[in-house]
Amino acid sequence: MKIDLSNKVILITGASSGIGYYLVKKLTSEKVRLAIISRRKELLDELIEELNPLNQQIIAYKCDVRNFEEVKFVYNQIKNDFGQVDIAILNSGVSYRMSESSFEIEKAREIFDTNFFGVVNFVSVMKNDFIEKKSGTIVGVSSLADTRGFPGSGFYCASKSALTTFLESLRIELRKHNVSVITVRPGFVRTPMTDKNEFFMPFLMEPDLAAEIIIKRIKKNKPVIEFPFALSLMVRVLKFMPRSIFEFLASKKLKSRL
């Protein structure tokens, strides 16, 4: 069943930059109400001022998605302000390139706490509301990097793999309650996070186009949204590639960058 966005209350995390920022900008052309979330509320306030929407409600909330108590408090604030949440786009993400020589456990924890538990925290506080009203959509932004353990990105890949698996399980569990769970698996998108990458990123996409694709496919209620097509096809090949071949090719690629 397709999703009509009209008059829906949409919650977006990680809304101050990258894909989240452009999701907010694109969604202002729809008849929706937006609860936008980031640790950097001043950036959200600037975005709202820039958009200056007419007859549209947008409220910014400061929240660290890694902190469960903070997530619970902000979610209750949003319910008080809007009455309910219809669609949650859980988009917050972080990445650090780390090799065996630059291994930092604090950054590893930050990656998992943001990319995986940042989604789990919001799901845990909202799922009962969605189940009770027998409607709602949870959109989790994962990555095509969830497929294999790419050198230098082990923690990022692992966090996204965990997220993709969790969302798949959740989709099956919540289907009987008429709650949709959508997994978004983008390839390389030009954001402050990918700007730090020192390697070639094939089929690099602009964030406004990525946001447009996500919104169009949310409307179609696609259970999995992955793009661009060429890269998603390449990743499928990698997924089924024998381990020995993948590790050999990945090792050669790693050596070429040293």
C-alpha cells in the first residue's frame, strides 16, 4: 500500500547536514509537519529560518540519539507538540576511517552508539504507539557498506550490517500490526562524512538527489530502498563472492593506497 504524506507528522534525525538536511528541504514542498532533530540545534534553527515555510509547522529539537533518556524525553516533547508521529526517518550516522594502526575504541563505540543504537533507541520509544494505533512507518538509513567488511571501515560496515539485519527482523515482526519498516541503503553520497574519505567513491551522488529518491520510494512503501542501481548491483556481486577472492582483492586495493 502506498503512503500518502499529506498532513503526516514526520520525525527526522540527523537533520542538520547531509541527506537529512536535504530531506527536510525536499519535504517542505509536501503538506507535512516536521520534527527535525540534531545535536546541533543552532543549525536546525538556521535551516528553518532559511526555509521560512508558509502554513507549515517545523520544530527543531536538540537530541543526542546515543542517549536513551534524551531520546525518550524528546520523543515525548514531539508528541506533546504534534500529537503523534506518523513517519520516523532515522538518519543519524557517523563514520571514522580506522586501520589496525589507528584503532580507537572510543570512536568504535561512537559509531555503534550512533549508527545502530541511535535507531534502536527511537524504535524502542515509539514502537508501542505505532502498534497501538496500527499504523506508522519507520525508515532506517543504513548503507550499501553493510555487505562486506571493507578494510579501514570495519566498524562502520559492522554497524550498518547490524542495522540492516535489525530492520529486516523488525519489518517481519511489525507487519502484522500494519506498521511499515523501510531500510534505506544508499551508496556514496556527498556529505561532510564522505568528504573525509581519501579513496575513490564510484557513482558518487549529490545529497539532494539522494533525498529525492528516498522520498519518492517512501511514498511507494518500498521495503528496501537502495541506490544507485549500478553500485547496488556491484555490491550484490561482492556479497556472493567467495571469501578468499574478496579478501585477496580487498588486500590488493589496500596495498595500492599505502
